[in-house]
Amino acid sequence: MGDREPGPSVIWLVRHGESIGNVADAHAQKAGAGRLELDVRDPDVPLSDTGRSQAEALGKWLAGLPEDERPTAALSSPFKRALTTAQLATGALDVRVRTDERLRERDFGAFDGMTGAGIREQFPDEAGRRDLLGKFYYRPPGGESWADVALRIRSLLATEGLRNDCQRLLVVAHQAVIMVFRYVLEELTEQELLAVDKEEQVANASLTRYERDDAGDFRLVTFNEVEHLVTEAEDVTKEPDAAPRT
């Protein structure tokens, strides 16, 4: 074996705080509507007031860590809800937030802004194809599958591993992206990943932490941790991103 490949010593994965898209999705699901009531494109969806408070609570918790445990670098999806979360969470830290489009939300293509009910009604053949292929490999018309997102994450880890060697890297992204990070970092199978996804939804502003061992492998320390929100009496929200659920 050669020398250890360069890479962060710690990776924090953070899902963005609650967005107005999450709220609109919850309302649409409850009403059985086919489409979310949103008047902005997905990259521009902002945080809700609750989401901003969640991000601030995360920032307070990170700032309270011992100096040798705090993040030393930060990387965010360029989507507004993620970038705002990253900025609020690192406000008290001497850390510059960089953006990388490889951390963006999964592209839902023609189904952007639709609910599962709307897709089944308007695109029954696609709903059937999704059921056949499964969540990991199904690609909406003009969109991405989870497998496509995995290619993005592998690329990001290769380049950012060099740039952030031995850093404690904070990554702010989206629910599906965080789940695919687990798939890549832990070398999970499709079935193992979907079992985790079925068991637990990634909460808004939650923390998932990996530490690198002596062999250079990333080991999961905590998944979907929300104690920092509970401590500050903030709502713990687990609405999925504004996305179709077929």
C-alpha cells in the first residue's frame, strides 16, 4: 500500500434549513395537489423563518466547539437555501464559504415542482417505470437519478480532497445529496442505501459527521444529529425537499 490519499480529516454533512419549498411541499402533500405553489425556480428557493433559526442554532453550536474541533473549511451547494444555511452556520467562524455546483439538488427535470400524486396522474407510464427501476437508478425525463448524483459526489471528493487535505470540512447540501454521500463514503450497496433512506428522513439543519481513520477510510460517527436544534428549542423538521414522491 502507498501513502494515504489526501483528503479532509473530518467531513460534516449538513442539510439546509427548512425552506419555503419544504413548506409548500408539505401543504401540497396534505392537500393531495399535483404541484407545489411556488413562484421561484428551485435554485432560488429561500429559507423559511424556521429554516433561518435552525441555521443560526447550528452556527451557535459550531462556534461553541473547542477550537481544534470546529470546521476549518466550508463548501456549499450554490442553491440559495443551502448557501444561506452555510453562511449563517459559519457566521462566527473564520471560514470562507465556497460553492460548488456538484452539491446542487438532484435535478427532477420535467417533474420539477410536482408531487407524486401529480406525476401518477399526468405521467402514469413514468410512474410505472420508476417503480420498475427503483429509486436509485430511475431518471425523470430531463432529470437525474441518484446514480447520476453519485458521479458528481465522486468527482467532488477527488478534487476537494486535494484542496482540503487534513481540513475539517463542512459541506451544506440537500437530502438526496447527503444520502448519496453515505453511499459513496461507506461503499454501500443500492439495497443498503435504500434501506437507510426508508428508515429515516434527513432533518433540516441536521449534522452527519465522518472522521478519517489511519487507513484513510471515512467512518460514520453520527448521522442526522439534531441535538443542537433541540438544545435551542428549535423545531425539528423533516419535510423532504420540494421533490416528487412517486
